[in-house]
Amino acid sequence: MSQYLKELIDSHPNITILSHIYPDADALGTSLGIYALLKADGKQVEIVNVSTDLPKHLDFLPNFSKIKHKIDYAQSIIIACDCGSVDRLGFALESRDVINIDHHKTNQNYGILNYVDPSVCASAHVAHRVMKDYYPITPEAATCFYTALLSDTRYFTTPNVDIEVFDFAQQLLQEGADHKTVTYNLTQRRSLASLRILGLALGTVCLHRNATVASMIIDRGMIEATGAKMSDIDGFVDYARSLATVEIGILLVMYEHGIKVSLRSKRCDITALAEYFGGGGHRNACGFVIESTDSEALLDRILKKIETLGWSEC
Ligand SMILES: [Mn+2]
């Protein structure tokens, strides 16, 4: 498998690494890890993300400043990271070949090569597995992949963490991942806006369906009052799920042209819920974006759909 990947990469003079819109630490850690390995191999490679507002606390990642917001190569092969559907890459790729590296259960296999493994906790794990035989893992790449792993497992606390995750973490540490730098940057560099909007968001928590569902709503006013950015809201939905009686946590974030919904569960598989509204993701973590300005009506529709789906397995 990985030999074909190497041949495919070597047959293209230029490589463009992309990841999903509003990138998180897995999207950027996976992308920058691959970037470091291809650079070390002497390749012509660019790293691009459509969002101009990148999470600032990730600026410690090697080559973070190399991330651009437009594709410069007229022709290139695309390596897509942590992205379940091609539209979330945010670029018209036309005839370019795509290598798809991901772990979303709902990935649409849009590449000519699809390395998609929903059983692993982070796309970085898939990237490490397919790259390591032909591209020796450098400490820079290990630090990028380790950041992705810590973030996507919320420091080894998500329901999908198993012994393989700790094996992978150990492997990355042996390859030179800088644990201290990663944990410091992930946990000790919050913005004031992030704490301010967290306070406002926590004030909106409501319980539904016999306290098994918790919702939070972030409206335009809260975003404007605090100056919070997208990345400042990352992880807030975990607070809704964390309540003792709650099985499903829901966060609705209002944007100028729509509402972004994040869904988290403790046990039940909620991907069908996200897919019903046109989104996708993982078994216990998924979401969707919808063109609407009425958050209360949307929340009602989500609660009704939860009712219909039943969740007898919860
Ligand atoms: Mn991920």
C-alpha cells in the first residue's frame, strides 16, 4: 500500500497538502507532519488551508508559518488530511489527483487513493502508518502527529481510546515528539475571548429529554461582544456532554449565513443524526452546517430527530 503511495508522490513534481475548513489540531498536525516528511525527502511541496483564521495557539508547530491560503502550483497532486468530503477542502481541484488520509466514519472516499481508518483516534495515526516505511519520521513530524493525537483524544479521554493509542503515543515520543511543548501550547495559551465566550455559552445550557440531552447556543451577539474566533470555541460541546445524566451534547453556533452544529455522545453512535442534516463525522463526535438563522427551531428539529432515532442502545 505505502509503496504505491511513494510511487504516486514521486511521479508528481509538485505536491499540495490540504486539510478541512476551520482546521483543528488534527487537521494541521497531520498536514504539517506530512509536510515535514516530504520536505526532508527533498520534495516540492506546499501546504494550504482555505481558512485565513488559523488557531493561533498551534503556531508552535514546525512550519506553521508556511501555511498559505491559496494553491500556487498550476498542477499538483493533492494530499487531503482529516477531511471527510471534498467540498470541505474549500478549493476547486478540477482534474488533480487526490490522496485522501482520514479517520472520519462518514468519509466519502473521494481520492484515487483512500487511506481512511475510522478505528483510529486521529488522522495523524493514519498518516504515520502510511508514511513511515518510506519517510523516516523526524522529531518535527513526530511533534506534529503527537499534537494531533492529544487534541483529537482530548488528552486520552474520548470513548475510542484504547491500548493502541498509548502504543502510538509511545512510538511518537521515541521518535522525538516534544511532549512538554505540545501540552504547554495546547493547554496554557487560551485567549481571554475564549474564556469570556465560554462563560456566556455555559449560561445557555439547557437539558432535554429527561436530562439525557444538553444543548448550548452561541449567538452572533456573544461572538461580537467577546471578539471570539472559531478556534476559541473548539471543544465547548464537551461541557454539554460532560454532565452526569447526559448522553448527547449539542452546541449550536450562529454564523452570518448559517448555524454550525457540533454533536457529541457518550456511548451511542450519532453519525446518522449528523448525516440526516447533511453532515458527518465519527461515532461519538460529529456535526453539520445548515443555512438557517433560527437556532430554536433547529434545536427542536434535532431533538425530534433524536426522538425518532430512538437510541435504544444508549
Ligand atoms: Mn481528526
